[in-house]
Amino acid sequence: MKTQTIKFKDRNNNYSIVIGNNILKVLPQKIKQVCPKSKKIAVFFDAGVPVKFRKSIAKHLKKYQLSFFNFKGTEKEKSLKSVNLLLNKLFSKNFNRSDLVLSVGGGITGDLVGFVSSIYKRGVNFINVPTTLLSQVDAAVGGKTGVNSSFGKNMVGSFFQPKLVVVDTDFLKSLKKKEMICGYAEILKHAIIKDKSFFNWLKKNTKYIFLKQSKQLIFAIKKSCKIKLFFVNKDVHERDLRMNLNFGHTFAHAIEVKNNYSKKITHGEAVLAGMVLATKLSISKKICNKKDLKEIMQIYKTNNLSYTFKKYENYKEILKLIPFLKNDKKNNDEKINFILLKKIGKTGKPNKYKISINELRKQVKELTQY
């Protein structure tokens, strides 16, 4: 499959997402187009990025004054302390606003480096090269940046669009299955909330995504990015329609915070569990049919993903999540603001299904009956 390009455009920004296999060679040409005045480039690498990609990027960008920095891409490092550290690195090299900051890594690295770029001298050029499936289909698309606080995930951040996103599926060859599952969770979510035909395609092709077949990967990434951009273009600052992208995430973030962002359960695994819980809650609220849950569960079963929600078939385990649901960013009052499912391909409207803690406690036992 040839290189694919998706355009993002709103009133204030426009940029391209370039998708393909072994395409880092496009960087010099693209940088010249979108950042013609840049002379210096600060490249922030996730520590897990294989050396061959570091060498390739250094080779392709040799005409620029390059500064390389390593960052450990973990949730615990995604903090204001790290923000200050990265800012000081840019100040020490005297970067100006026409220069460029390049992030090469997963979603955590992109979120952090994007946030630093948004506040360094009130905004410096930023290009994202996401290296995990999760960051390629989710974190690198839409302009959300930020870091965690002790009160929850991504509580400090900004909306800041990159100048360019380069998605190279060659990075995915070094990923473990657990990391591929992280990205697949978002791909599946995008299909569930917006596109039944894409969901049906995933029924047949999910196995090829996990086998890292370039053709299927590029198609799934492009489709997924287009669905996300559909919501982002209509609601850049996440005040209404874009909240649909949080389907499954209310439960997922609670699972992550409760487990103190432990490596034992990844973001994607938490999202997979969260989508099942959100679908069951949708059935309990009588807005979704059991057959939709059955279809979703079949994809889990066929691709050995059922382990992600096994624990939450016990209502006591769901009850333990409730205290961690209160700080979700979608909440704008004392109730929990859930995104619920009407059917595969369509969610209920944001802010329509708000549930009090007491009501949720009563419904939890019912969730284990489906």
C-alpha cells in the first residue's frame, strides 16, 4: 500500500498525517515545507526507540543543527517535574519559536513533548513521530497534550496542534503483543462509536493487525485517524461531540488510577475492559441491545482479549472503581458523565447520561448479569 495522507483543518490550524511503511525519509522535505525558517531541531526520543531509527533520523536531518535528548516514556515520568526539565534543555540551547521540536516515541512522549512545545515561549514548532500503535491512532491525532497530577491522568495540559505527524508502521515491528493491544483498543473503539462497516472489517482482519501486516495496518490506522478527526474537527476543545471519543475511558481511567498506573495493566487493556463495562451499562440503561454486546465480545473472544475484563465480571471489583470515577475530566457536576452506546456505530449524546454515585452503586450488580 502506498503512502497515505490525511489532512486536518480547522479555523486556526492545518496539518497532514502521513502514513506508510519505512517513510522517515520524507522528514527533510516535509520539514522544509511546514517549518521553512527552522535551523535547529531538538529531537526528544523515547528511551525505548530502537537505535536504528535514531541513526536514520540523524542521517535524514543532518543539514540541521541537531540536539538529541532521551526521555523515559512512563506514566510516572509524565509530570510537571519532567516538563521543567525539558523546558530547561530547550532554554540551554537557546531555541527560538521558528525552530523545531520533534517527538519520537509513544503517546506519553508525544503528550509531554507536545505540552512543552505549547508553553515554550508561548509555542514552538512541533512535529510528532509516533512509534507505537496507540500513539499512531490516538495520542498523536487531535492536538491534546498534557501531563498527570496526583489527582488524575492528563489533568494539566493544553490543546496544541503539531505542524506534521509522520506515522511509520516500521516502528511497530519491534513492539510486543501487549503494546499492539494498546493501540488496537483505540482502533476498535473508533469502529464501535462511528463505523459499523469498519467494525465488520475488524472482525475479519484483526488477526492481521496483530501479525503486523503493513497493508492491513496502514488501512486500519488511516481509518481510525479519520474517525478521530471527524470528532476533533467538529469540537477541537472537547466541549461536546469530541467527548464521544472517551467511550470506555471513564471506567478505563478509574482502573488505571486505582492501579497507580501499574505496568501490569496497560492503558489499552483498561480501555478494552472499560468498553465492555460501558456497553453493559448502556444495556442496563435500556439504550443498547444485548446483541451488540455479543458482537463486541465475539471480537474479544476470537482474538484472545477476554482476559482484559475477566476481573470485572465480579460486581465487588466494579464497586471498587467507583471512588476513582469522580475526577474524570468529562464530569462537570457531582454526577459521573458517561458516554454510552446506542448500537455499534453510534453513541448517545455527551452530557446526556449522567449517573450519581448512589445510582451507579445500585446498578453495578446488574452489570455482571450480561
